Amino acid sequence: MSLGFLEVSLGNNADALTTLQPLVARFSTLPGTEIVTAAFLPDAIEAMIALGRLDDAGAMIKALEYHGRRLNRAWMLAIGARCRSMMLAAQGQLEAATRMAQQAMTAHQPLPMPFERARTQLLLGQLQRRQRQKEAATTTLTEALAAFEGMKTALWTDRTRDELARTRVHATRALLLTASEQRVAELAASGLTNRDIGAAVFISPKTVEANLVRVYRKLGIHTRAELGRVIGQQTERKPHFSSGGPNG
């Protein structure tokens, strides 16, 4: 099960199904879809949908939905709705898929499984992006990114960061940075050396460099000149008021 999850995390859906095949083969004999016996279902279903095996995935989704309603299991309801959303998206029904993903997010509320919630949030952000809801997608994906970063799930962090890059909402790229990264970025853009930045925020030059590496990666840039341009664009977009107040 863990190896199947790893393959899905890497985007290797065919390998994931090969790995999970012994569990998939026993699906029809399972007494239900409780998490203790069916925790492999989310990964198997996602891989099947990605590979176009919609009929096989559909049977598993129906089982999750049926037992979730029958037993009122939050995990089954949340995962069933997320997988149904994936199925609808694969069939080109993006609006219905988005509504189902939102339903899944609601089902996650009582569920103490932050990784699964972030995974569903990533799907919702992808659907919003595909429908050109760029601001909504950016907000959703930024929250998912923060969750994955907080859990130190590197593969899913990278996947979410890639989705954010595809939204192309440049005005909100600063949301990708933590408060400390934003401060280091601003000081670097002003022309200070790493040593001067470290002295200003009480960290070592080595830590400054590590922060800048993350900033460059998140913003998709490679030089301080590019950083200066991005920070300058952020400053230009901030509201400015005269000394007389908003109406002065």
C-alpha cells in the first residue's frame, strides 16, 4: 500500500496499479470499505482514472459512496466525493467535478487527516484553474501548498507549486513566500549583501542564502535582477494614500 502511494505521488500511475494489484484483486471480496482494509482505494482509483480505466474506478467509487452514506464514515464520504470529482473531470464535466470537490472539502472538516484534506484541496485548485478561475485557484492552491510544506511532503509540495505556476497570476506570487522569505527577498532586492541581510534580521549569511534559494525556486526566477523586478511589481500594486487619508 505504501509503495503504491509512493508511485502515485511520483506520478507513476501504471507502476502504482502494478504494485497495488494484489489488493485490487481482493476488492470484490472485501466486506466493506473501512479504512483499515481499504486504505489503498484512493491511490488505486486515482491511478485508474489517470490511465482511463473509468469502469474499474467507478465500481470502487460507488462502494465508497454507498458505505460512506450507510455508516456515516467521514473518510469514506470525503474520499468518495474526491474520487467522484476526479471521475467527472475525466469525463469533461468540470463544473460538476468542482461541486463534488467542494463537497469533499466539507466532508473533510471533522476528519483529522490534514494530508488527505490538502490532497483534495489540490484537486479543487486544479479544477478551478482549468475553468480559468485564476484568483480562486491561486487561493486554494496556496492553502494546499502551505499545508504540504508544513507536513514536509516534498513530492506533493512540488506538485502543488507547479499547479500554482500554471495559474499565471503574477500579482499574487508573493503568497508563495513565508514571512521570513518575503523579508529576505525585499532586503536582497534593495541591494544588500547576504551578510548585511543576515545582520538586519539576525540570521547567518548561510541561512540568508538558503532562504534566497527557496525564494528563487518559488518565484521561478534565477537572479537578483529578476527578484528586484518582482518585488518592485509587488510594491507598485500596493495601495497608496496621500497624507490627507483615503479621500485626501
